[in-house]
Amino acid sequence: MASDPSTTVVPPKQGKYLEGRGKRILILDDQPDSVRFLTDTLKYQGFSVITSDDASKALDLVDQDAFDCILCEVELAHRKGFDVLSHAMTSNPSVPVIMISGQGTIYIAVEATKRGAFDFLEKPLNANRLLVTIRNALAQRQLMREKVEVSDDTLRRYGLIGNSPVMKNLFRQIEKVAATRSSVIIWGETGTGKELVARCLHKLGGRREGPFVAVNCAAIPKDLIESHLFGHRKGAFTGATVNYAGKFVEADGGTLFLDEIAELPLYAQAKLLRAVEQGDVEPVGGSPTRVDVRLLVATQKQLRKSIEQGEFREDLYHRLHVIELAISPLRERQEDAVLLANHFFKHFVDVCGRSDLTRISPQALRVLMSQPWPGNVRELEHIIERAVIFSEGPEIIAADIHGALEDPLAEPFSLQNDILRSDMTFEDAKELFEKNYLACVLKQHNGSVVAAAKALRIDRTSLWRKKKRHNL
């Protein structure tokens, strides 16, 4: 009578399962027969096996990051196996999880893989199928490790961090675009790293030995933007006491990056169009000067909408819109949050002299993964910096992240306590009110001066000055 394949331990074929040596497998199952079969089969192949029938304790084991693969029963006594799967995907996403169950429905199989499981195996288990699945899972983990190493190399090369599909695609686009002379529009929300992308394009292109000049169009007063970009001659206007070459000439032979291009006034857009089309710039009060500049621009606005509203020239848009690179917000690539957090952690541990800190705990990483990140990568960077500074233990824990996420300006300021004090002068009270009010409006617009100025109905230059005066 043929033996039951679910309980048959298959001898290893020569050279096929040698990867079992030194590999650690965690088995989470509360059915003794199943645990015995899995343990015997895997140990016979040289695997080191740890078993547990308590899902809650298993979560702590998963956090240790000491396993090469996890086998988990879907229906555990006190906790759903899918809860363990979700925990593992957040805590140690590089460790493959194979779900097993005696209820082998299509729904469970689909749900398991949808939640991140490497595979789903139906009981009674077949030893050959089990070992082949584990071998493939381990091969995939090795491939993921190699990709992480590639990501580290990418970080050194680009100055950008990301292992998500959208970031890998962005890296490929950067490599292709960098070698060209084409103009590029870089689109992304505040804090996504638009200037980093521009610097990458410059660094990897043929102009890397030339200058890289960055200009924030939103930070320059409208009446000075023309002079700032194209230069001026002495005496051209009041205050022009010396000749000034301008940013285009400064970037000659290299790259000029114009951030917040949508905030450029229409009259300056006309001069920019001429500079792009004819390759020369005309300083205020002077004659045209020939320049050789690659132009990169960035915006967080939809330029087509700005064209419809009469705020951006359509001919300039079509001249600039040769190539467009879009940077996804962090909330759409949550898997990069852990990679970024660990990078910033290492940086600020060094910068802040916190050599006593060893890591960000898995619980703290889960808190980070759950955030919406309206301020994107820049917001995450600041959170990690605050956590490193104020953490009191050997590692950053969840409470440290929650503390760093708290914003002292989140609560409305109290007029009764802060302003209506008898020892304050009228001028002091006005200053305090303005500071708190501007802080609240800036917070509502994720720190964007352009958006806040529009909401306040004041000139953005005026808001920049107030922001600087109040040290916001």
C-alpha cells in the first residue's frame, strides 16, 4: 500500500536542497501532527527549525529578524494567521511567509498572496512541494537582498532613496534622460525631492563638470526676478550699483534648475521663452549675451491648469515640455518609508552624536508606515531627526515617534492665556497673534508659502519676510 505523501519524508536529491544548511525556518502551527511532519522534513534537509503554537509570542519571534522563512497556519487558536502575516510584512518584509491550511479554498489562497504571502500550501502537505516552495522562497529572498544592495549603490550614485517599483522606474528614466540635452519638467508635491532629481540629471549627464545653479522662483520678489535670472547693468534701475551677470550666465556650460516655475511672472516667462528658443539672455539695461545652459524646471502645480487660468504661457510650456519626470508622493510608496527612515536614522545618529542609539524598533517602524506623510520625504526626515534628538533609550521606540509627530502648533493658541495679558504691550500682542496665525495657516498648507500666501491674500514675498522675522 502506498504511503501517504503528506507524511512521507523525501530524501534530498544530490545538490538540490543544500541551501537548507544554515537556514532558519519558523513554524507557526498549533496542530501537533502538522508540526511534527514539518519539523522532521525540514531538519532532514539541514534546516534549523523553531516552532511555536502561540501567535502572540510568535510576533516577538518575527521581530527578531533571525529567520530566513516563515511557515504559518491560517487558522491559529488565539489569533488569525493573516494577522501574523501582516505583522511580518511590516516588521521584516524581506522574510518570505508561506501560509498553510487544511481549508484550501481559492479565496484563502488569493487572500494570502494578496496580503504578501510568498505562496499558499494546502494540507495534507506534500514534502516535495513543500521543499520546492521553500527553496524558491529562499531564492527570492536572496534576490531581494541583492536588490537592496543595488538600492544602496543607487543611493550613493543618485542621492535618492527608494526600492519601490515607481522609484526604480524613476531611476531608469533618470539614466536615460541624463545623457540628453533636453529640457525636463519635474513634477512632484512639496518635499518629494524635485531638486534631488535635478541634481541627479546634472551629475549623470555630460555637463557634470559644469556648474549646477538652483533658483526658487517663488522666493524671489517679482520686481527682482528678471534681474536675478538674466542680470543687469550698472545704473539700469535704482539700486543697480554694479553689473550683475544673472543666474543664466552663472550656469553657462552647466545646468540651471528653476524650482516652482509656475510662480514665474508672465513678463519673465516671455524672456525665459526667448532664452530657451534662441540661447541668449538680455540683461536689464544691456545687450544680449550668448549662453549654453541645460534647463530643468520643477513644479507642484498642474501647468495645463495654470495655462487655462492665464497664469502660464502655453508656448513656454510646449517649449519646456520635452520630457516630464513625476515623483510619486511617499503615501503612494509606503514601502520606501522604512528604507528612508533607516537612512535618516544613520545620518542623524552621526550628526547628533547619538552613538548610543542602535536602531529604530520594529514597532516604531510600523508607526512610521501608518502615517499619511503630507510633507513627504522632508517631513519624514524631520520626524527622524527629532526622534534621534529626544530619544532616551538604546533604540527609537514607538513612543519616540509619536512624540516627534506631535506638533506644538497643532492646537489653537489661546487668546486668553497668550494675548490678553496685562503685562503685554499692544505691539507685542499684535506680533504674537501674527506669528501664531501665520504658523496655523502655513501648517494647513503643508508649509507651502505660495499656497499660504494665496489663502491669506498677501504677496508671497511679504509672507517670506514675515516667516523669516518670526523664525517659522
